[in-house]
Amino acid sequence: MALAIHRKDDYAKADIPMLPVTHGIEYTKTSILLYTVLLALVCLMPALVGMTGLVYLAGSTFLSAGFIYYAWKLKVAATEKTAMETFKFSIIHLMVLFVLLLVDHYVAI
């Protein structure tokens, strides 16, 4: 959704009904923040049900805090670059989360 905010005008010109086009940028920013908080809770689930250990738990918590920070910044104090920064962090978040799962499974004691 952050990428859709950044490219809102392009989606509007192409008549593609993305959330920033159909509901506005502020609504989309609020949705991003709420979904990021929900994502943080879901990311904790593997540790809470005993599938992973402390390495994943610590890394997931740190990554989720970073993602919530970017979503909050996008909602409250956005600059021209904040949407793309949030999008880039979302990609890093996903990649590092999977790496943490692997490290926790194969390396951690």
C-alpha cells in the first residue's frame, strides 16, 4: 500500500482502483498503520506457539518495531520519501524474517 501511495497518480491515470485512488491517501495511511500492528502480532505467533526460539522472537520483535515506526512516520510525519522508505522496509522485513526462521531452526541452540 505504501508503494500505491507513492504511485497514486500513475494508478489514477491508468484507472487502476488501488486504495489511495479509491479511498484517499489518509485512509490508506491509517490502514497501513493498523495492518502493520496486526502483522506484528502475527509475526510473534511462531514464537508464542513454540515453533521457534528466542532468536526468532528477538529478531521478529525488533523488525516489527521498525515496521511500526515506519508506518507511524508515514501516518503522522510523512515526507515525500516516507512512502518509498516504508515500502523498502517492508521488503527487508519479509526477507530478514525468513532468514530468522532459518537461523532459529538450523543454528540456534
